[in-house]
Amino acid sequence: MSRIVVVSNRVPATLRGKQAGGLAVALQGMMEHRGGLWFGWSGEVTKTPRNAPAVVTRGQIDYTTIDLSTAEHDGYYVGYSNDVLWPMLHNLPQQMKFRRRDLEHYMRVNRRFADHLVPLLNPTDTIWVHDYHLMALPGALRARGVANRAGFFLHVPFPAPDAVAAAPGISMVLRELLSADLLGFQTPLDRDNFAATASSLLAAQRLDDHHLALGAHRLRLGVFPVEIDAEEFALTASDEIEGQPSRRLAQSIAGQSLLFGVDRIDPTKGLPERLDAYGRLLARRSPRSTTFLNIAVPSRQEVPAYRDLRQRLEESAGAINSAYAEPDWTPLRLVAKPQNRNTLAGFMRLARVGVVTPLRDGMNLVAKEFIAAQDPADPGVLILSVFAGAASQLRSSLLVNPHDVDSIADAMQAALDMPLGERRERWSDAWDSISGTKPDQWGANFVQSLAREELMAMPVAGRA
């Protein structure tokens, strides 16, 4: 069995005493089981980055990291990754801010990742690169003579060709990405959008639903929806409902119906529309019948659009509470303080309604976690954006267009008024779609696909 080398912008955040993100949670189990090398940015920004990577070994995993200089961080991470690629991939071109030097830093950092990674590789290693920060890394590795089988997985959506074409420099980046042997996506739509983009921008040849060719290089396109350990999360939620945080929350809402959401503060999450919808719901219902707890954790505060969004949300929450609150009742609780995963599981089990309404999302594991957290005898109802990748699996949820605020308010009302029998039926259908899956299985499926004989590069007839 070959060694797995995972490459991501960040290594698991737990190494720095912070909460792990979705990528780390999805990969950690597989890496702990198989062992291997996990390479990425340390999270540190220094004037003079170290010449050699730092290594921390835990169990069977060697976590290997490099620092970024201030200029690299500002150009590669804040600049091209988050000011251009992130909004482009989420179909928000109006939020793109392009500076040529940022693209130069993006390419330079991808090449520096390759420079540091190459000496660490064994000939039989399997390389798995993750997410939009490192789309140029497969080409940089090939340029340095790396012949190892290499795969790439995109954790976020991939839009239609016209949206992609709006991003300056994207053709150069995608050409480097096409040096991989396997490209993985969350949904068939993301895969098909990528294939259409590669054909229109780079004249790649789509051989069938699952294969592309660029020149003599043939690569596979696969769909690998990220999963959670549903049974484990269900047990956690069942235990946490008796824990102190959940008991305090239940006591504070005093029998009211709880609506619940948890997100990063990000323009893609549809938070302003969600709060507006709840305000409209309050105008329809009797006071004290509901409380909405939305945990909105600040992120990327170095990006002006994210700071502006936080201010907008706080102003909106203040306006809603000013209009509808009573001296002993606050209808909306907007909490910026992060909570640990177990605590969130207990909160989800308490909730009558889960509200997951991103404008665009690659998968959204919170939606799956909400379903897993429910009491089968008395489950809550999930309201889910049709533009979340999870919508293709959780079709029994109340699916909404997140741009239509009135439809979100209507769904909130329908969820609150839904009879028990219908709630059980919808939950059962959703549970069947996620039960029995595990993140380990997701990772293993990708690695197995990458190892197939049919993925071997070969000349394609009619191509130079």
C-alpha cells in the first residue's frame, strides 16, 4: 500500500489549538488509519520564512509545514485565492478584486510548495492535493519531474464557463490543474461545469462523462460527495442533549420552538437574506413562539468584504430585536463566538428547525449533521438551499431559493407547523441517504479511484 501524501493550504487546525475545519475533519480519520505525510502552510506569517519545513509527528502522520512571508500571505492567500478564486467559484463575480501581483504570488507560492514537497516524496507515494488555493500545484510538481500518481479534490462548487472566464489568469491556473490524474468534485454539476470550462478555455477534449484529454495527457473526472459519520454524530447529539450547554439553552427558551443555524460569516452563506426572512416570520407569528439562534463565526477579517458583512449582520440583528423583542424575550440570538462540535450537536438536537441557506456551497456538512442529530421519534425539519451540494442527497428537506426571502420565511413557517408524521417521514428519507457513510470511506473511494489502472496517462488518438 503506497503512502498517502495530502497537500492542503492548512494542516489540521488542532495543531495550533484551534477548531478543525471541514477539510480536516473529512480527512483526519483516513490519515489516522493509513498514516502518511500531510503538507501545508503552518498558518504563520513571517518576514523571513524558514528555509526548511517544520515536522510534527503524531501517531502515523507526519505534519509538515512551511511559513508564508507577509507578501505571499497578502498576495496568494488574501489576494488571488480569496479575492478572485473564492468569489468566482461561488458565482459572485461582482466581489472579485484582481491585482496582477496577487496572481504572481499565487503561482509563486504553488511553486514553492512544490519545491519543498519534492525532496520529501518517495517514488511510490500517492499525492492528493486539496482545494482552490493549490490548483496550480499539480503542474508545478510535473514541471519538477514528479511522475507519482496525483489527484486533486475541490471542496467548493465549480460554476459555469462564463463565470469562470471572468477571473483573470484562470486559464493559466486551470492548465496547471489538468496535469493531475484525477480531479474530484462534490456534485455531477460541478464536474460537468469544469469539463465545459476546460473545453471552452483550454480546448481540452471531453472523451466521455468521466474523462478529459489535454494533448497527450488523459485524466479522470470523478464525483465524491464528502460525508460525515452519521451514526457517531447521532450518538454525540443524544449524549450532549443532557450536557450543561444544551440544558441551559433549553431552559432559556422555555418551551419555544428553536430555529438554528451555524456558519462562518461569509458572503456565500446567505446570512443577510436568512435574517431578513426570520424578521418576516416574526411579523406573522405570535410573540414568544420562537427563538432563532444563529452562530455566525467571523472569518477572513483581513478581507474588507467580510468585515463589512459582519457589521451588516449585527445591524440587522439589532433592528430585528429592536422591533420584536420584549423585556424578557429576545427573538434572535446572533452569536459570533465559536462553539465546539459536541456542543453544536446538542444544539441541533434541540432545534425544531435547521436553517442552512447558502447562496452557493460545495457540500455543506452542517446540513448532514443536522439530520444526524435529530431524535427519530420527534425530529426537526431542515430548510436547505437548492444551491448547496447536499441538496442532491437531502431531497426530503424543505428546499428553498436563498435569494427569495419570502420563500425562506414560508419554509420557516411550514417547518414550525409541520405535523409529527410528516416530520418523521422527511427525516427518515434524509437519514437513509446519509446513514452508513463515513469520511474514511469518502477518502478511501478517492484514493482507490486514483489507483485504478484506467487512470494511467496515455496518448489520445487525434491529439498532439
